[in-house]
Amino acid sequence: MSNEHGNLIKSPKQLIIIVFACFFVPLIIILLLMVFVNNGKRGESNATTEQLIKPVAQLNFQDASAPTDPKASAPAASK
């Protein structure tokens, strides 16, 4: 039995093919996964970007020294 190790890449053409495959195959897999994830069902497909961002980007400023009224539903100094 021989203990020699053989090379899988025997020519420069095979080396170039392997280098390109190692670069492009993961990119193609990532792009296909992105398409798969983005094609999932969404709640409102006709919502604009502004409507989607508004709940996250909305800031409510209140005066910390103003007395709070527990019976009022809306704060007195909100902007």
C-alpha cells in the first residue's frame, strides 16, 4: 500500500475553476437564501416605507417637571 498523497488539482485550469467556484458558489447560495426569505408573506404589501418606519422612528417628548394627571389619556406636553 502506498502512503503518497495525491493532489486533487493537477493543472492551472483546474485551479482557476476551483478558485472561481469557491468565490461564486457561496455568493449564489447567499443570494438564493435572500430571495427565499424576502418572498415570505408580509402583513401589508401596499404600506409605504414611511408607514413602516413611523412606529420605530417616532419620538414623544414630555416635560419631566410637569405634573401627570392619571385620569388623562394623553400627555399634556407631547409633541
